[in-house]
Amino acid sequence: MDDRGKVVLELIPKKGNPRNSEGAFLPVKDGIMFVYSSFYGDMARDHTPADISVIYSYDGANTFTEPKTLFKAEDFDAMNMMSLSLLRLKNGDIALFFLMRISFYDMQPCVAISKDEGKTFSAPKVCTSRKSYFVINNDRVIRLPSGRILVPLAEHVALAPSDGVPAFHPGTLTYVYSDDECETFHETKTPLSLINPHTKSGLQEPGCISLGGKYVYSWARTDLGCQYEMFSRDEGTTWSTPQPSIFTSPLSPLSMKRLPDGKLFAIWNPIPSYQTRYVDPKTGGRTPLVYALSDDEGLTWSEPVILEDDPLSGYCYTAVCVYNDSILLSYCSGNVSEHKSCLNMTRIRKIPLDSVTHSEKIHSPEGAMGIGLKDEY
């Protein structure tokens, strides 16, 4: 059986719609919904205009409806809306998390609630108690076994503007959480930074997942050749010191979810580094795209399966959803010669769940992922 599945949809950029990216899935009554940022105008950079769009599938994610707009950035005097996550609340409502970019110095994580299976949403509410330039990736908000909703954030403090667009200090991490189903949010006690003289990125684009029912594992992209990792023993309130993980990567995010059989599913861009490898600067080295599995809470991992490896394309910002008997993936997959940027097109891939059964192990080196389950930090 094909462990790469098949592509079921491509959201291709076109005139007036230069980019479609960074979405999330959620099963709804009679089908599944997919939300994403739909850029409009002539430019497709992170700060250019984008609204929130939605499509649905009612045939097992084989075909999808035409897009509809859920939120317009201009209705909130915002530059754009990006990086979407969906979460089912305990009462059956749907929470939609996203970033509202007000300016180059003000970007806030927001949440809106739907009581009608994603057809309409309440007015957005800001999830933080202070203003800053926060970043959360798409498909990142999780619920812990206790019921706590955890939102991993990177905070970026701007330097002086250059040509009107600021540069930023190295990223630091913080986490906000809700114990009352998004009524109120609180910020965790331990902001995290990367103390290394060789980094310009710092810690960026964090994600997190519950391990063993009592730990939270978190990771973040860096410009040091790998994802860095952190552990929490108190549901994200405090964290261990960031350290290198086994996941090599360029400055590109990793995603991780738990499958129905309990295995961890990780998907990322490794670094197949060799001298003759061509890396197009417009892709940022975000190819190949691979996935691997762990059946022992991340102590060891299967041999990675290559999903995509076109050297002129980049693959990143993956959303992962188990739906019926399949794994659905959405990810940016633009070809730099055809779509101008690796971020401008989104691809949706469907993989049969029972084909993801690889068991050959890669053993983690000492100090890599899994140390939080056996040692005190």
C-alpha cells in the first residue's frame, strides 16, 4: 500500500489571489472543514493582505467545496489574518485560533467561537493580556489530558525599521493557556530564550504535545541546524532549558500529532547535508518533506518516509488530521519557478492510515528527545 498517499487538492495561487497557506482541519457534522489564509492583491509576503477562508469536504476528503470567506482583515483594520488552528470545545462548539496582524509591532493571537459547526463565528477575542508581536504556527493549539488548552507562542521584539519593515531580536517562547474553555487565558511563568552567540533566529514557531499523560514536550525551529526541545512537568506552566533535539532541520517548522493507536507522527524537513546538494535560496532548504513514527513516546523513531523532494520546491507549515481511515496533511508546497515562493501554494494529501506502519528504529542519542521521561531537569 502506498505510504505516500495521494494529493486530493491544490490551492493554486492566481491573479488577485497570490497565496493560499497555513491552514488547519477539523471534522464537522457530515464532513470535514479546512480553514486557511487567502491572500489578495498583488503581493504574497507575510505582512500583505489576507483573509480567512474555509472549504468543506462531504465525501471523505476526496473533493472539496469552493472557498468561502469567514473573516475579512479589513473589517478589523488589520493588515492580515494568518496561522489558523481549530479545536473542538467540550460543549461541542468550535474554537478558531489565528493571528491578527495590526502592524509590524503588534500581532495578537485571537480566538473566535462557532456554535453552528463552523458556519459562523463570534467576534474575535485576544488571547493575551499584553500587546506584543506574537507568532503562533497553524495547527498548533492542543488540549492536554487535564482539559487545559495550551497555545505555544514565539515573541518577537522589533529592531529599528529598515525600508519600512522591521528586523527583530531573536525569538523567545511563551505559552498561554485556558482552563475554562477559552473564557479566560493566562500566560505561563517561564519565557524561554536560546543563549547562543551564533543564533540570529532564536527560538521560533513552537509546537507542543502531551507525552505519557504527565509531560508536555515542546519544540521550536532555530537557525542552528536542528529543532530545539523543552519539557514541562506542570502542564506548560514552567519549562526545562531548551536543548538540541534529534530533528535536524533548516529554519523550518516541525509538526507532531498522536495517532489513534498511540504512536507519535512527526513531519519535518531534515537536512540531507552534502557538498554537491543544490539548495535554492527561495526554498530555504525546506525539502525534502519526511515523516516518521514513534511507539515509545519519542525515545526512538522509524526510518523517515519521503513525501516530497523536489529541489525547486519547499514544503512546510504542515497541518495533520486523522479523519476516518486516513491521515490528512496540508502544507505549503510552492515551486519557486512556477509560484515565485514555496509558501504560495497549499497542497492537501490523503494517506491511508493503515499504510503508516513502519517499525525500523533510529535510536536517539543521549540528551535528545525522551530525556524528560527518564531524568530530572
